[in-house]
Amino acid sequence: MNGTVLGGRYELIEIIGEGGMSTVYKARDRVLDRIVAVKILKDEFSRDKNFVEKFKTEALSAARISHPNIVNIYDVGQENDIHYIVMELVDGKTLKDMIRSQAPLSIERAVDIAIMVCDGVQHAHEKGIIHRDIKPHNILITEHGMVKVADFGIARAVSSGTITYGNNIVGSVHYFSPEQARGEAINRTTDIYSIGCILYEMLTGKVPFDADSPITIALRHIHDVPPSPRTINNAIPPALEGIIYKAMEKVPANRFSTALDMRNALLNLNKESSEYIGKSSRNKSLAMTSGLEGRDEANVKKRKLRPIGVALIAMAIIGLLFGVVFTMGGNIFGKEIAVPEIVGKNITIAQQELVDLDLVMNVIGYEASDTVEKDAVMSQDPLKGRKVKAKAKINVKISLGSEKVKVPNIVGIDVKAAGDRLAKVGLNLGEQEPRYDETKAEGMVLVQKPDADTMAKPGTSVNVAVSKGKQPNRVTMPDLKGLTQDAASKKLQDNKLVLGDVKRQESTAYFADQVADQDTAAGVLTDEGTKVNITLSTGPGPVSKTKTLEFNLPSDQQYYKVVVRVNDARGSRQVYSILHRAGETVSVGINYSGTGTAEVLLNDILTKTYNL
């Protein structure tokens, strides 16, 4: 399909990936002149009308999501039997590839990746979209380490049919939640379970459950507790193991209630370690309960403490409490800490300030902002100066940055190149006002509005003034009426003008093939090189008329040579030339066509002009 153009816009270049459901092509968006990824559904899915309809609905819904940790969907379309999604092209590799080549990942790297996955998933959940098929294959890592979750919408379209599609999507079952494996209704904690499975795999290099068949793996998700990741990788902190087990609780209500909660737990791993230490043992003890039922009751009784042992333990606890009270005095319920001002600060800096004060950052959401820089704190609760206890949570909202884009500088470049430059940042080329300019070549942008480096919403039109080059010299338009086309063309050339379009129409003022009209009137100043459009007559031409000219000759000289010249629709011609005595009365009858003039010359000097 290389070279195919979908939707009259997306030119397929090469295959860059293939999965159970689709083939992914690198493509060029001809409209916006940018490289994108086009994911095309495979034939077996395209033939399923119910699936295709659900796929379209969910993909369009996912296209409304925009977040730095989510692969953005630009368009959804159909070309004959080809169903496709156009999305952001991520230059990098999948998390699965990274796990295969580098697992186990370092604690810091695995936690960072999980935090960014949680950020993207939380944003989707806030928009009402559950992924349902989060796995390392759907998580992309850019060359700069940015994490992007892919296939929102596609996964929802697959839904509970994943297993029934057979061997195409068996990879998903390694990250299924128990409720998915049972075919039950799901909520957003399903995605949290899958993130727990991925975190497990990043840290150990192994999936939590594995078997020869997908059905067996699904059953293990329902019934079994995964092996302790710390037995595989002893570098994993107990608290991190606890976070994994909490995310992978069998009962959805026992997991983190939101991806944001899991994200905050990972972000504050060192500060809140005690909250999650022991999750592993609690889960394993639940699975082992049935093994205690058959034990000998006598063996259990042997473990009961004697009275003297109980007394010694009680005395030790009382002594410990007295020591705590003596040491802490009035701060037994924790010291009070003044909340610092963190609004406007980068999330990393703000986080460290809170950690230094023994406080905990709790991110409650993300919002776009035209005034607060990306990744900076937009708001905090409690506010600056409020007194709180140690380890208190400070709720913050983080800026996603401005939804507006910076207007590029297009002054001084060709107007076509200016349009391409604007399109690359989502802006449009607006009105183009032509102006003469003594310094800029024709077609160059002279002025732009909005100005360069200002901020504008995507889709804004940038109006420009475009150079017409140097202003040419001005000439007086000649009179072309009554001339033939060749004569008119020659006269225009002599005046540094150009003959333009020639049309024909009936005229009673001019004979056939004579110029009956011109689009620029004679005598008007116009630019050199201007095209002049003319109209040639097709006849019948003017009716012939007669007129008698009568005049007295002066007495200054003895004789006068009398010449009469007629200028009319027929052209210019001499109609009378006779020698007369001074003082005589001369009478001359003339024929003429249309309108014009009759000129009387005495001894070659123009003496009188008559309008005809």
C-alpha cells in the first residue's frame, strides 16, 4: 500500500509496525505537511460491521484526549473497505522492547515510567475513557524518555472480546484484571491492575502470571497471588512491592481508587513507605488461609503466651509510652508546619520543597493555562502560611501549558513558504493584501498580523501584506477606438502597455473589426505593463450622414488654399482641397459616419473645427 493516499490527504510511506489488529504505516499529511502514523485495521476486523461501528465511536471519543503522556489521535477515516486512525508519530520504542533488552529496569526508571503512565491514564479517566488493554506493547518511550500510552479507543472497541478473537491478541491476557477474565463489568481500577502488572514486569523481567494457554493465565489472575517480586529482585523496596500488590488486588475496591492515587504513592514512595509495607504479606496470607484449616489445634495452643509473658509485654509498652511522652512533650500529636508558597513553581522544585518540610504533594488534576508555564503548580490547598501536621497532603493542580501556539515570523519569506510555516504550527494564512515595495521582491511577505512571537489559538488566520515588487512608471492611456486590432496593439506597445483580452460585440458606432471599446478610458494614467482589454465591433457600423460646412475666407492674403479633413468612424481622410480668393464664401458638403470632427485648414494652418 506504500504510496497510497487515504482521504485525499495521508500518503502512506512505509510499514513501521504490525500487531494483531492492525498495521501501522509512517505517512505524510499533505495538508499540514507533517509526518504522522496511520493505523489500518486488518481485514478480519474491517469485515465485522459491529466492531467497526464501535471502533469509530470510541476512536472519535479518544481523539478528544490531549495529554503529554498519551499518543494523540488526529483523525479517523474510511477509504472504501479500509478503516484507519491517524495519530501522532512517536519516535522511539515500546516498553515491551525495553523490558526485553534491559529488564530488570532500575527502581528509579521503572517508577518514573509508571508515574507517567498513571498521569496519562488519569487524564483519560477524567474524560470518561477507560483503556481496558494497557500493556507494555501499548506504551511508547521516546528517545528523550517521555512515556506515551497508545491505543485509547481501540482497546475499548475490543473490550471483552479480546480472548475470543483467538491468537491475535493473546498478549493482553498477561495484564488482564480478574474482572476482565471473568467477563464482568469493569471500572477505571481495571487499568490500575494492568499498570501493577507492568510495574511488576519492569522490576522483575517476568509477567506476574504465565502459562501455556491464555485461559490458564486468565484463571491465575482470578485465583492466584503473584510470586513476591522481591524474591526475584531483592533490590525492590518493601514499600514498592506493597504498591504493586495494592494495584493488583483481586477485589477492585481494594486497589488504588484512581490512577492519581497510585501516581502519588509512587511519587512519594520514600515518604509513605510504611503505608504499603506489609501489603505483600497480607495478600499472601489471604491465599494461605485455607492451608491453616487442617492444622492440629494443639499445635496452635502451644503458641499461646503464658500470663507472665503478657505482663512483661504490657510493662514494656507502658514504659515505651512514658518515654515517648517525656521526649515529645507537647508535640505528641505532631509538630505544626507552615505551608510554603509553591504556586508558579515547577513540579519538581515544589515537590522537593514539600519533602524538605516533611509534607506530601498530592496532584489532584491537570489543566491548560495561558499564564502558568507547563509543569508548574497552578493552585495549592492549603494556601501559603496555613499550619498543618507533618506528612500532611498539599493538594495541587499542575499546568499543562498554554493551548495557544507561538506565531512564527513569516516576514521576508515567500508567501507560499509562509503558508507552509503557519500550517506546521496549526495556523492559517489569511487575507493577502498586495502592495508595491521598493526593496522586497514580488511575492514576499511585508507585514503580518498577528505579529511574530505572539500567542494565538490553533486555527487562527494570519493576515499578510505581500509585495508586488517595485511600482512601475505611469503612462497616459491612448485612445484606441476606431483602430483595427493590429493598430491598437501597436499603439499600446508604443506606450509600454500590453494588449489583453479581445472580445467582439455588435456596434452601430464603429464598423466591423474596429475597436468599439476599451476597459481603461483614454487619458487615464496607468502603470507601464498594464494589460488593456478591448472590444471589436462586429458591425453593422454607423449610418452614413451628410452635412454642409459654410464659412467666409479672411482678406489678409490674396489667395487661400482651402483643405477640409474629416475624422469619423471610417478614419481620417481629406475630402476637399481647392484654391479660393480672399473674402469668398466657401460651402463644402461632406459625408461622415458615426461621430467625429471636420477640420478646415487655410494655407495648411488649422483654422476651424466642426463637431459631427
